[in-house]
Amino acid sequence: MHIGDLAQKFQVSKQTIHKDIDILTVCFNIQVKRGRYHSGVCLICDTGAKADTLNAAQVICLCTLLARVTEDERVILLSILYDFAPGFHSPSPNAKTA
């Protein structure tokens, strides 16, 4: 099924589908092949969440803490997110994390 088809089926934007796929890749062993032709998303194994990565709830929790800690603690939290949350991008320094 194409991104446009998924967006239409779930009545959301294509951008929402792309963001959801990005979140799923943090939690599950998913292979994403992007491109105009032969692109797709594939579950590599159905054993559940990756053992060596943070799940979505853990990422959200750590991101929430970023706004409430000292600069030294922020560096530690960011290192955890970079190491264990594939695809994580640091929020801008001026952005408030909810």
C-alpha cells in the first residue's frame, strides 16, 4: 500500500504517515526503503520491541526531562537518546520540551 493510500484510509496527511513510520522504527525492527520506485516498509522480525533501543514512551519521557535538568544532565540525556533512539534529532536549544 502506498503512503497516499494509507493517508486516505486513515484520514490523515502523508506527513503523519511518514512521522508514524519514523516512530515505529524506534520501537520495532522495521526496514524502511525510501524512494520513488520500489519503496516500502517491512517488519524484519515479529519478536516485538528492540532490546537495544528505547521505546516511544521512553523517548518522550526523556525528551520531557530535557527541559527540567541542568546542562550537565542534559548532555547525559542527549547521549542516551543519540545512542538508543535511532533517528533522534535534538530539539533546538531555544525550544521548550513539553
